[in-house]
Amino acid sequence: MSIGLNDSFTLPERPDWDRATVLAVQAQNQRQLDLSSMLRNVLDRLGTNLYSGGPLRSVPELLQNAQDAHATKVVFVLDEDAVLVYNDGDPFAAYQVEDICSIAQSHKSELEIGWMGLGFKSVFTISEHPQVTSGRFNFEFESLVVPRPVDDAIDEAYPIVKTI
């Protein structure tokens, strides 16, 4: 896998977004939060205290996610308002939206890195509402486990990615 800041990278064609899957995960996770104040408290503490390594802790986690997706290239774009990370790995399937929006729920075996479902949460050290765009899915996080569909592609907000 190559890692670069100035490597050429072509974004795939923008598909029709699968909002239904994201809305279903949003409703399910919000319902669980509504039912349990204890769960809300755990998530609040987890989001505040989990990553003592600071913002740089998200870099190896994002590289691990790219490797899990069979990426051969990863590009980091540092903008004054955003950190954008692209890879050419496999696009998300619906179950992966559920996995990334949960904690301690994963389709990985306990023998695989990332089976606890916590690594991606490190991005909350650099963003309050990280956005994920993969295949048919485009969403941002309202909280650690609650996604919200997003209609605009990230490259519309940050045209720099079109020239990578």
C-alpha cells in the first residue's frame, strides 16, 4: 500500500446514495441511546477519554481501515478546515455501515485487528462530526454511534480533492 500527499488519485463516479441503510442504523442506534442513560454516559466517557494519543492516533487507525478494505493507495489531504483521507479500497457494504456506527460490534473475527470496533472512533479527536463516503453510502456522525445521511459529496465542499 502506498501512502502519499501528492500522488494521483481518481475519485470514483458518484453513485446514488443509499440513504435508507444509514437512516435505519440511525434509528436503531438512537433508539438504543434513548432507552439507556447508562449507555449514553459510557459513550460520552469513551468519546472523551479513549484516545490519549491525541489526534495523531487516528492516522494508524485509518491506515488499518484502508488495509482491511484491500486498498493499494491512501491519500491524506490537509486543508485548513478539514483532514481528508481517501483510499482505493473496496466500498462499504450495508453491514459495514452498521459496524462503523457501533461499538463492540463487528463482523471481524477476534483473531483480526479491529474486531472490537473502536479504531475508527479515534477520528473524533480531530472532528466532532466525521463524514464517511464509501460506495453507495455518504453520512456523517451526529455522535459516536449515530449517523446522519449527507447528500453533498465531500469533493464539492473541498474541490482540492479533484486535483489529487
